[in-house]
Amino acid sequence: MTDTYRDGINTNIGSLRNTTQLIIPAKKTQTASHGYDIYPAFKIEDTVYAGFNSLADWIISQSQNIVIDGYSGVCWDLFVKHLNQHLTQKGKTVSWIAIATALKNNSVINGMIEDHLQSADPVFGKRYEGELKDFFDPSKLSLIQPAPHEFTIIYGCGAALAAVDAKIIYIDVPKNEIQFRSRANHLHNLGASAVADPKSQYKRFYFIDWPVLNKHKQRLLANIDIIVDEQRVTEISWMTGTALRKALTKMSKHAFRARPWFEPGVWGGQWIKENIAGLNQSVINYAWSFELIAPENGIILENEGQLLEVSLDLLLFHNCNAILGKAAARFGYHFPIRFDFLDTMDGDKLSLQCHPTVAYTKEHFGEDFTQDETYYILDHKEQAKVYLGFQENIDKKGFKLVLEDSFNNHTPIAVEKYVQTFNAKKHELFLIPNGTVHSSGKNNLVLEISATPYIFTFKMYDWLRPDLNGKPRPLNIDRAFANLNFERKGKVVKDTLIAKQSVIEQGDDWQLVNLITHPDHFYAIHRFEFDTVIEGRTEGQCHILSLVEGELILVKTGEMELEIHYAETFIIPADAVQYQIINKSKGRVKVLTAFVKDECC
């Protein structure tokens, strides 16, 4: 907590967020019939409650003490202040105990995580494999007990670690909102004594805080009595844990969408801004649409228009086998495939980059799999390019010297002298297995289909430009050269890194196309092309799909229907077994689908 929340509290939510992005409304205000829906919701039968008043009523109705646990990013002082006001107004006196009083000393925690933070590197660390309890002093934790003859609420990240008999309220905060609050300098990392700069804070979130808090959340899920969506701070929504688990079970058998979020960037373009309604139009650009990055996306539940968002990983914590099917044995609680848009329409080129090998990723970052990618060209303008693979005459040492000279002396590089370029073509798939040099040129709308790890990009050259904050973007030349595959050059690139496309099934008005991925890719990519209707089967794998041509389709899984508009991404869990897609557009539609290859499970 920061002192900002303690006295004379500013309840203006804008003061807690540093972002141009609008916050999700408490009630549904946009319907999918108007096009791409930025707040896609899964309708449920159970009540989603609104506000502190109703939550206070529930607390008063309980005979037990209460534990309020939660994720990083919760504005604990604000939450406690508002809840206590409502409890007091109803005549309920509460003894509040902060679990943070049982944390280990800051110096002890810093020593415990020092090797994982790798302080010399501004971007990368190594995933901490320990537990949330590691951050607490056992002797102090044992002293956390309800006050005799007083109604007690124990609160804070890890509150459920206290050995007390109590009802459990869990507060969830979407990871995009955590980052917006971090940028406003309103958050501490887990166990930290001071506010860090946002980039350092994000690094510690990713490698330290989130892994231990995810384990803790997973273990609590079956016993949570109340789940709270706190992102609007003073306008919370909540539901019972029983209703949450029921909703997760239902979602595990039906098509649904994750809640996307959008970010500007130094190379960002204008396609997203011009084609997706409901976004803030005052921003300079939108570089990304995070359609499905499971570690950071949420899912929205809706009852009678009232919305509640929880983290998407709850679905996996609840039943990873139902979601991932055969792939659960390999990936467990880690969703394997990522979909996002890279928008350079009227924007600029991405950095020249590569991603680490599997062995390097495991050794240096503690991740089980790496960032193998593909670029699917959803749209482009004339002369748009994709940078991919080396020229035949590439000289490894000479190339590195050129990159280092550019970094040290701020000199431009004629990138095409070293890296091949290919014309962007709509519906073409460029393959980017780990170690491959690549970049998207300007005037592309790329649907990036990738393995889920999403921050392990080693930039070698960034066109001598600063970031949107005016500061240099960090380069990772040495890390890149520890991973670059210099055999991906010349004719090999065209032959092996541009997907061959072939029809594998067809009917009177439909066909199924295989976009053959690289052997290093553990996922396959197919495309349905049809005029009226097509049937699909999961065959024991989770399918991630996107409407890449056409205006509107209707997806049926069991008794439920889901409208999908152009460029929307959706998920069909393995346990859905079969699904039907109905064309509601004027012409033929194309739906892209990715799934884990059976041999990679």
C-alpha cells in the first residue's frame, strides 16, 4: 500500500491509473451486433452483485470471521476504507488485521529473490519457483489470530495463509489495470518497501510476484466464498465462489472470448484505432491488440448486464484438462497459444529481433517453452514488407560489429543488406521459429500466432528511435547472438519459413486449408473457408480461432451461440468436442484456427 490511499483519500479512479485506455464499465454498454466487441461477456445464470453495500450485507450475514485475500495491484487501503464505512453504517464493528505485518524484512526478501531479478538486466529475470509463504515470517504469521470476542477481518495478499477458520473473499485485478496503476506510481511489489519505476516493477511482477500469486490463487479457488472484481475501486462487482466455479465449468464446454486490451507503441499504426469502435480516439496509435495472451487477459462474466472480470487462468486452475484436453499433460495451467495484432498501418517498422531457443529459455528465464511465432497477414497496403531470415552472404561477426557500431555511435543500418524482405500478401503465413531474425515492416496488420511466452524479444536494431517516453529502447545484441540461427538464410528462408498452403478436406461449398507450420512449432494452423456452414471437432485439443475474412459468423457449441465479428478471436475448449460455424456474411468467410499438434502433447 502507499500513503496516497491512507488519509484524505482521492476516490477519483483516474488518479490511480496512468493510461489512455478506458476502464471497463460496470454494466454492458456495447452489444456485439455493432461489430468488434471490446468487452465480450459470457452470460451466466447466477447473480453478479454491485457495490460495497451488498458485500457488507453478505459479510454481516456470516457467523465466521473473514479473510480477504487478493492479487497484486489491489488498492487495499481504499478497499478497506470503503468496506469498513458500509459495515459501520450497518452497525458492524470490525477488528482489521493486515497480513502485511507478517512479511519478512525487506532486506531478507531482496536477498531471497536477488538471483531471480538479475538486476544488471533491465528487462529479463528468471522465474521464481518458490511459494507465497516464502515472503512471510512463520513466527509473525502464527501470531495473526482473530481478536477474542471481536469480529475480525484479516486482509492483504496472502491473508489466507493465516491459520484461522474464516470465510474467504478473494479480490482479483486484471493485469492490464495492475500495469496502469503501476505507471501511476501507486503500487508496491510483493514485499517491497518502496515504489519502483514501472519497468522495474513489471519485471518483478512477471518473474517474482505473479508466479507465486498464481500458485496461491490456484490453491484457493475451490474454497473461495466470494470473488471480487476490484478494477473500478469504488464500484466493485462480486459474486459467490459457488457461482464462479459453476460459470467456469460452463465456459469449459462452450465457445467464449477473452477480454482484449490495447496499447500504443512507438511503431504503432492506425488500423485498430479506425476499425474498432469504443476505444479512446485521442491516443497517438494502437500498436497491439492483446487478443489472447492468457497470462494477462481476463474473462468477463455477465448477468442481466452486470459485468465481473476475473483472470483467464482461473479456467485452467479450475479444470485444465477440460480446456486443453490432450495438451494439458504437457502445459498444465499454462495456456500454450497466443493471438495478438501488430498494427503498423500508417505506422512504422518493428525492431529487428529474434527469440530465444528452448534450452536458453529454460536456463536463463525458467520458462518451460519458448516464443515460437508466426505472422499471418490480415491486411496490408501496397509495398508492405516482412523482414525474415538472413541474406545468403551473411557474415556473423561482421553483422554483429555493424549492430554494435550503430548502438555506440547512433549510425543507421541498411538492414536489407543483411536481412531478406518479402512482400506482404493477405492470408499468407510467415514462420518465425526461435532463433529467426525477423520484423514486420510498416503498413501491415499482422495477426501474430505464437507460443504464449510473450516478453522474450531480443532487439538488435530499432531504427535509432526512442520509445514513446522519449527514452532509448533497450537492445539485447549479445542475447540475440547467443540464439540466432545463421543457417536460416538465402533460399532456405523462402523454402522453409513461408507456409505452404494445401487443401486437406473439402465439400460442395467449403474447404479446410492446412497452413503448414515449421517442425519447431508445437502448434498447427488451419483455415476454414466456406459459404454457408461448417462443422468442426476439437479432437481432444483446444482450438483458438479468428474470423479473418467476412463480417459475421455464428458459433454454436451445445445449446449456446456466440456472435463473432471480423478480427475477433475466440476459444473452443477441448471439452466442447464439436462446434458449428454458420456464415452470416454476404460472401465466403475464412476462419483461422490454431491448436497443439497431437505429437507435441
